[in-house]
Amino acid sequence: MGRKPKVKPSFFKVLIKDFAQKLNLPPVFVQKYGRMLLGTAELRTSSGETWSVKLEIEDEKYCFTRGWSKFVKDMELEMGEFLVFWFNIGKSSFDVSAYGINGCERGISSRKNTLTEDSDADGVAELSKDDAPRTGICQTVAGGSDSTTNPQFEVVLTKSRKLRISLRKGFAEAAGLIGKRAVVLEYPPKNRYWPVLLDNRSLPHFRLDFASGWSQFRRDNDLRLGKTYSFEFNPTKNVIQVKELK
């Protein structure tokens, strides 16, 4: 049997309050990996761009400080959006994916998306293949809102599904989730959004789970054991809507 591939430690942060000045790292993450964090960290987005930020302790919390505001400005981050961080152990660097409130991954920063001397006469920048953003949730769904039936599946919430839920392969393929690292869930009664990480395990058979963030979503919306819930991908909003079935 081959070795099980190592999974990078990860966490996500919803941008709230004073996120433009600094960003606190989750205490649980710091407790486990704090000794590996150096004074400076490198942030790398899916476009290949990198930013250097200072790691400092303020009010007994590890946080990104100097250099963080430039990252926020260049990425044009806004309140309510969220970031997913994957820690590269031994390098004091993080791979970062930024998602808008509509669930779309944002691949290119403002500093790379500016016009260059290669722009045409109409002022439209001609980006090379290397400059193009990586495919996100928005770009992978064919048909958009013209589809008569959105991908969906139903599950009964049991104890084994309190911490994670496995997605049906057909649903994941139809919703364009294969290879994605995160998704946004919506609970229509509250009209709010929750980011949830996707865990794609390397097994002989297909397995893709709602992982970190799912239990928080379940608690916040008081999803109850024994109840049946539907999960429907809405291509217009680029979210998965969760509804209780009566």
C-alpha cells in the first residue's frame, strides 16, 4: 500500500471588523503550529503572486500585521468575504484562496490586473496564459441559471454527519466542485452565508466532504438530528442552499 499523502494544515477567516489593518490567526491553529511560525510569512495566491507580511503577537494573539494592509488593498478585499489559508510546514508560508460573498474565487489582484503596454487600442488588457486566473467555482458551471434543474441531493442528518458530510459524486461533478478547496453554504431562512472547506481524500473510491466550517453552519442554523435536508447548488448565486424537508 502506498503512503497516505500529507494534508496541509488549513484554516479560514471571514473578513469582519478591522480586517484591513491586521488579521488574527485562529487560537487552535496557533496552539498546534505556533512554534513553526517565524517573524515573517509569505502569502501566495492562486495566480502565483506573493506578499510578505509580518507575524506578531498582539493582546496574546498571533496576527498578520505589517504588509497585511497592502495584501488587502491589492486583492481589493471587502467585508464579508473570506480567505482560506493552507500552511506550508517548514517554510513559514501560506497558500491563500480568496472568495467573494458570492462564492467565486478571486484569482488576480489589482496590481496584476492593471493595464500594460500590451493593452489594445480600446484599453482592454491582453493577459497571457500565465496571467489568467485559475478556474474558480464561477467559471466551472456550464449553463448557468439557464439549467432547468439544479444539481442537488438529500441526506438525513445523523450523528456520523455532525462533523462532516460526504457529497455525492454526481452532485460534485455537476456543481463543478471537483478539485475545489472551499464552497459557500446558504441557509435561505436567515439569508446568510457560511464558508466551508472541502476535503478531497485520496482513496481508491471517490470521496469529497464538507469539512471545517460544516459543524459551525449546522450549529448556527440549528440543524437537527433525524431531519432530512436538501443540498442544492444554485449556479446564479454560486452557493449551495441547504433546506429542511418537511
